[in-house]
Amino acid sequence: MVQPEKNEKMKEILLLMKSELMIALIIFVLLLIKLGKGMKNATLLSLVQVLLLVSIGLSLVENQEGRLFDGMFLGGTLLGFQKAILGLAVYLITLLFSGWLKKSDHLTEFLVLMLSSLLGMYFMISSGNLLMFFLSLELTTIPVAAMANFELEKKKSAEAAMKMILSSAFSSGILLFGISLVYGATGSIDFAELSTLVEINNLQVMAFIFLFSAFAFKLSIVPFHLWTADVYEGSPMAVTSFLSVVSKGSIAFIFITVLYKVFQPLEEVWYILLVILAIATMVIGNLFALRQDNIKRFLAFSSIAQVGFILVGMSGNSQVGYSAVTYFVLVYVFSNLAAFGVAAVMSEEEGIENVSSYRGLIKSNPFLAWIMALALFSLAGIPPTAGFFGKMFLLSAGAVKGNYWFIIIAALNMIVSLYYYLKVVRVMFMEEPLPGAERIKIDQPAKFALIICAAGIVLAGVFSWIYDYLTKLA
């Protein structure tokens, strides 16, 4: 009788943790290759890309609800879909920046760091208590700080890593203090138990505000955003993309889970915080994006403004909010990576990192110009791109509370964002190209990834069943 029970338990562990085990296996394979005779960068990168596709497929199949290790690890169909989104983003990053990665002398180390961070995100999304969440968050953050300093010959890269480490250390300290207060006030760190123990009193509200502040640091919510632009500018483009898309997406997934399922009794507290900070984040992000000429800083402040819209969707505290945030992160993956992919090609081939240098791109490189325009249209929320539907669903989720002034302010910020997104489009389509501008040769993997992103921007909006499917899962 004991053996069948053990087999069933092992089968349950393998099913619930298949995504995490697959990423751990890829890391193990990379370490074995590093210890052995090694492998050509192109071959190694292709191997990792194939294994990532297998991992994405595993995340989408045979998902079931379950708990492991006394509730520390949770499984579910929606969690599997969220992990697939993050895995897809990492896969696209390995394609978009394949040229840069193949030239690297430390490709194995970079891939190990990136996949270790992804593994931490998977565990973080499936966290069932605050201890598991904290350990997963540290596993997510520490490798990214090392990645930010990957261009050792550049002073800006070292400065970016230092700023990232310091800001992460502060946010981790704030988070730990908040967790200790939560445990002291309730006697538990288990998510399921906390949802019944949390109540509105001074100590618990203060503990929650500390936790909320730590999330705000990771999501670059104003006024906890000051590290973002400098880190984005100093890091390699691949790392900036990872930070902007994968890191932000994973934090958004766990943040909405914590708000809805753990601190639901404090809704009237966190709703006010979300409204105030969403408005501040959208306004500040937009105002600073208006002034940027460096493409990395431009996309950094753009991503801060996008986080403001995510907070609008979260504020609804409903099934619609959960599905809207997940859908928006999926759309954001395609949109932002398309923009970063074009920026990476321009930076690597032409050494261009300024928006003003994109003049007349439609004449010299029409493929890149159209991809960038499509990405910016989606980020701005212009129909019929998927970004329009993503923001519409977020605003609809936020409107559930009936706070229409809040929704009007968010809509006005969408109009403001049109100016700086369309400014880039105007530069590319309506100005004369730079003297001597030539057609840029794009790596085939990067071109393939840009086509995937463009298709995702269009099809994710056209196929309504994606959002319907997420609504059912939520």
C-alpha cells in the first residue's frame, strides 16, 4: 500500500512542478556543458531555444489544481499559462539578441543567470506562503543584478548593476520587515490562513504598507521608480528587455494574487493606494517619457506608465481584473519586445540609441520601421492592435468600482501617451533619413522573433477566445 501512495505522490510532484523541473534541467545541462569540452555558441543557443520551447509546451498541458509541501507550492491552470507567457518572453529574447549572445565569451554564464531568474519567477508565481515568496523573489533578483553588469568593459553597466543591487537590498529589507510584522500580528505566513486572519487594525495595515512598498519597488511604481531609467540605460539591451517584460510580468502576476487572495480583507486600504499610485505612475511616466531621446530611457518611462495602467486593472478586485492583467502582460510581451528588438538591431549595427537618429527609417529599413510602428501603436492602445484591447479590458476592470473620475484620468493619460509614441513614428516616417543611411542586415533568428511579435500584436487582439479562455481560468 505504501509504494502506490509514493508513486502517486511522485506523479503529483512531477505534474505540478514540471515547468520548474524543466528549467532546472536546462540549467543543469548548461553547467555540464560548461564543465565539459564546451560547445559553439550558435549550437548552444539553438539547444537552449529548443528546450525552452519544450518548457513552454509543458507549462500549457496537464495542468491541475494542487498543493505541495504543506501549501508552500501551488499549482493551477492559470499559473501554468502565466509561466508559459514568461517562458515565451525569454525564448523571444534569446532569438532577438542572438547576434549579441553568439559574440559573447560568457554565453553559458549569461544563460544560466537568466534561466535561474526565470526559475525564481516560476516558484514566486506558485508561492503559497510569504517565506516561499521571499526566497523566490531573491532567486529572481540576484541573477539579474549580475546580468546588468555583463558588459564589464562599460562603466555604465557597472553603475546599473550597483544601483540595481542597492535598490533591491532596500526593497528586500522593507519586504522582510513587513513579513515579520505580518507574522507577529497574525501568527501565520501561509496565504490560505492569512486570508482569514487579516483584519483592519493599525499593526496589520502598517505591515501591509511595507509589503506593498516592496512590490512597488519591483514594479517601478512612482515614487519607487527612481532606479529604473538608469538601470535600463546602463544594462545590455537583452537585460533591459528582460527587466522590462519578464521581471515586470512576474511581479504583476504575484502582486494581484497577493492582493486578491491574501489581503482581500484590507481592500479598502489597498484600493486607495492603487488609485493614488496608479494616477501618479501614469502621469510621471508619461511626463518623463515626453522628454526622452535615448531609446532605452524612453522605453523605461514608457514601461513605468504601462505599470500605471496595470494598477488600474488591479483596482477592480474582480475576476475581470485578474484576466485583464494576465491578458495585458501577454500583449505587453509582444509589444515591448518588438520595440526593444528593433532598438537592439539599430544599436548593434549602427550604434544608434537616440530616437532622433531614427529619421527616415522607413526609407532605409522599412521592415524595422513597420515593426517599431506596430509595437508603438500597441503600447499606445491604438486599434486594432492587441494593446487597444488590453487597455480597454484594464479600464473596464477598473470601472467595476464605479470610480469614473479615476477611469477618465487613466483615459486622458492614454491620450498623452499618444504624443510621445507617435513622435517616434513621425520621426521614422515623415523625416528624411540620416546621410549615408544604409539597409541593415538583420539576423534570421532576430527577424523571426520580430515577425512573431508582430503577429502576436495583431492576432492576440483579433482572436477574442484568448481573453475568454483567461476569464474562465480566472
